[in-house]
Amino acid sequence: MATTDRGAFAGMVVDHLRLHVADAGAAARRLSRGYGLAVAATGGPEADVRSVALARDRIRLVLDRPAAGDRSARSFLARHGEGVADIALGVQDAAAAFHEAVGRGARPVSPPAAGGGVVTATVEGFADVTHTFVQRSRGVAPGALPGLAPVAGPPPAEDTGLVAIDHLAVCVPPGAIGPLAAFYRRVFDFETTFTERIVVGAQAVVTCAVQSGSGAVTLTLIEPDPDREPGQIDRFLRDHGGPGVQHIAFATPDIVAAVASLGRAGVRFLQAPAAYYTALPRRLEPVRHSVAELAAHHVLVDVDHGGQLFQIFTESTHPRNTLFFEIIERQGALTFGGGNITALYESVRLQAGRVPGPG
């Protein structure tokens, strides 16, 4: 885990994720129904809502349908389809964070601006994904954002047990991980917490996790090995039209209960083969859930130096089969184990594209 937490980036958290979508209302209904996210705010005319903010506990997603004059957003949607366009970072002083980041080499997008008790400022991150610094005044609603009107008394959503954004997985081309990790270390005071090259049959990927000094913001960077056969990271880069967020990981304190709840709501998960669970006792002994419970819900388990983590990936419902979600429970684990992916591939020669990359 990152240990430095100082200066302009002290206490950094994921404030919200902004996704560009074709239809904000339809996307909001899908996520609300499936993941138990409640509508917290909306933007645009009542008869033509362009933005919807969804929230549950510390999870906040803002779904934007680009306005006719928003060339950047419309270009993003045309190039990538629906996806994460901005990873907003909560900080104590948005203006100070903006100027510090720009001074360290980040390209400015929008200078500091205040409105409704919130100060925002935006810089470029990776590819065409930006970072908006968000500073909230005391007493301002957690989901308050300029241009969005809070929804009074939103109906309670189904409790799916999801509590926070654990990390985001980012796919990049071969050779891009090193420079990108260095960029986050230099500009945002992130630290590298995990690196590994994972060989899966005839394919291989390199993964590197970078994390804020607060430990609350983690990006898992993944690149394919060009000397091995093309795999699902290569397919993502092709179908997404370049680098981008491959999946969003939601944290839960009880993955078995969460998966059962999400399944009842219609969320479909990738299924691990029976051989994975037959071989599991030889790898490790789960500390919380039984092997039978994990097998019944197709949950994977892995270990690092700090403890265990349990994870499962959803099927992608994206038209390009790119963006999807992960559910993760940590029992002491601070990073990511590579054993899940290796063990899963060794259990069965998987159908092409069915198993996500590490993280």
C-alpha cells in the first residue's frame, strides 16, 4: 500500500467517475436496477435529461449524454463507445492540486472554477481520460456537482452490499506501462504497489498497480506482451479504439452475499470451471468463505503478503464487449494476486475472451 500522503494530494479519494453514454436515462436505469445505485442528481431539462448521478455509500457515477456542441465528449463516444471519460479525484484544495499537477507536467483542461459549494479543475490523465479535482465545502452534499440538481428523497435502492470503488483497470498498448506509471508517480505522488508478468498459455500480460499516497485511489495498468499470441487485452485495445478503462471494481464486505443479491437483480457473471475449485485446496485455504460457497457463486480467491482477496467479474453488456465490472472483497490483501488468472487458465483452455485480465 502507498505510504506517502502529503502536500496538494493529501487525502485523495475517488470522488466520482464520469461516463459518456448514448442515453443517460437508460444507462441509469440499468445500473440502478442491476447494482443498486440510487439516482442522486440530474442535469438538463426535465423532459430531456442529459446527466444522471448515481450513488451508493462511497460509490458515485455520473452518466453524461454529450451535448450537441461538446466536441470532445461526442468524439470520445464515437471512438470508444460508452465508457469512463473522467476519474474525478477528491482533494482538500482543488486549485492547489491543479496548479501542482500542471507544474509537474500534466496538461491543463479546465482551470479552477467554483459553484454550489464545489470547486473543480481538470487535467489530462491517460489517452483521452481526464482527472477532475473536486473540493467540497463543509455541509455540501456528497454528490453535489455543478450543473446537477439533487433529487429530493430518492427512493432507496436494493442493498447489493457494494460500498466503494476499489480500483480501475486500465488497458494500454505494449511498452506504455512504464512511462504511464512514472507519470502518475511524478505528477500525482502515486506509488507503484504491484508489478507482475503473468503467462497464460500462449499469451502473457504485464500488470502494474499505482496507488495514491492515501491508498484510496488505485489504477491497475495492464499491457499485452507483443512477443506472445494476441489475447483479450489486445482485443480490448482494438475494440475500444485505444487505451482506456477496461473495468470498474466495486468493493464489498461480503462477496458471497453481494453476488447473490446482484444475481437476483439480473447481473450475469463469468463462470469459473469446476476444476478451479477442485484444485483450490492445494493452492490455499479460504479464510472466510468455504470452497463450496465460492464454487456455488463462481467467486475466485487469491492471496498476497497481507491476506486474501475474493473477486468475480461480470459479463460485459457493452455493445463492443469492452467495459465490465468486478466485485471484490479484501480480507487483508493490499494488492493483487496473480494466481487467480494463472490457475483459471490452467484449469481449462478458456474460450477466447471469457476471462478478464488481472486486477
